[in-house]
Amino acid sequence: MDRRDALVEELRTGGRLSARELASRLGVSSRTVIRDVARLREAGVPIRLDPGGYTITGLESVKRSIDQALLGRRVLRIEYGDGRGAVTSRDVEPGICLGGRGGHWYLVAWCRLRDDVRVFRLDRIVSAAVTRERYPEPAPDRLADLANAVGV
């Protein structure tokens, strides 16, 4: 894991942390942390500076819900904002969550609203809630669709 990945992981699991706390945990200077945070923000990682320190906006609770939905094979209800800011409510069957293009995190899922595989940017998920409904193991053709969506 490189230093920037470790920084994101510290913020994801540690909540709100100051540059000094992050520097101590990562064994680097506060100046290096500030520089890394700036580069991560430029790459699209939703890091915010609050009076108490740095935090990842939306990602920590969205990522936690997504992880729960993936592990329990549960339907995830999301409020998703498109590039123009229009928000839609969708029930999705998560397939995989990954980092990638432009430093953004993505959720690849079967979207029940569109009845097709969709790729959702995590920073555009306004809210996410794990439902009680379990979804079945994806059929081979749906697995192929998920693989194609991520270019595998």
C-alpha cells in the first residue's frame, strides 16, 4: 500500500484527524500530509478540512454501507446525483466497489431502476442504506455484464 492509500485508509477508519496526527501515524511530516491531501483532492478523493481535522466526506458511511451490502448480498437503496445534480432514488444489487479513473471510487451494481448494470461514483451517492432484502447470486450473464462494466 502506498502512502496516499494509507492516508485514505487512516481517514476512512479513523474519522477526523489533524495533519499532525496523520503525520505521526504515517511516519512523515505534516507538510507531506498536507501536500498528499491536496493531490488526493485533485484526484477526486472527497477529503474535507474541518476545524477538528481532515475527514472523508460521504465515503466513510457510504463505503461502510456498501461493504455491508456486498458482504451480506443485500439490496442497497441509494440517492444518486448525476453530473448535473439531479438526484434519483435507486435500489441496486452491488457487485464490486473499486478505485480507479481519476482517483474516484466506483460501485458497479445491477440497477433495478434501469434494469441494467450501472457504474456509480461514490462521491455522487448522496445517501446509502442497506435494506433487509437479500438478492440472489448473480446469473452468469449478469456476472459477464458486471465484468464488462469494469473492463475485465
